[in-house]
Amino acid sequence: MYNNYSEFCQSRVHSHLIFLNFKEVSGDEAYDLLLYSDKLPRRNDGRLNGKTLESYRFVENGGWYVSATDPETGEERL
């Protein structure tokens, strides 16, 4: 997370908020966090269809995931 951490710090995001809300992800974990909805187009066997997977192929390069709580409802925002 060093590169992303440095970028957040340079943007003046408090380190405590970074560690609470940002998570570096890549590969299968990124797919699991982004593509869990049953509303996404799927094949007959339940797997995501090829077009959907191809449009999200960029997540294999990694990135960061932001978790957050809605301040009005207290529910986790996805």
C-alpha cells in the first residue's frame, strides 16, 4: 500500500482515516469486492458473462477499495 499511502498523505488525508477506510486489493479479491451483485449478467451456470468480466479486467492491475458508512443511516456503503 506504500504508493497509495504516500499519495493519500500528500493529499493531506489523515493516516488514521487511510488505515480505517482504504484497502489495497488486486486479483480475485478485487473481483469479489466489485462483482458480487446478483443483478450482474450471468451465464446459465451462474458465472459472470464474458463481456462483464472483460469490462472489469483492469482490476487485475490492483488498486484500492474504499469502505464507508453512510452517516445518515449507519449502514455500510458499497
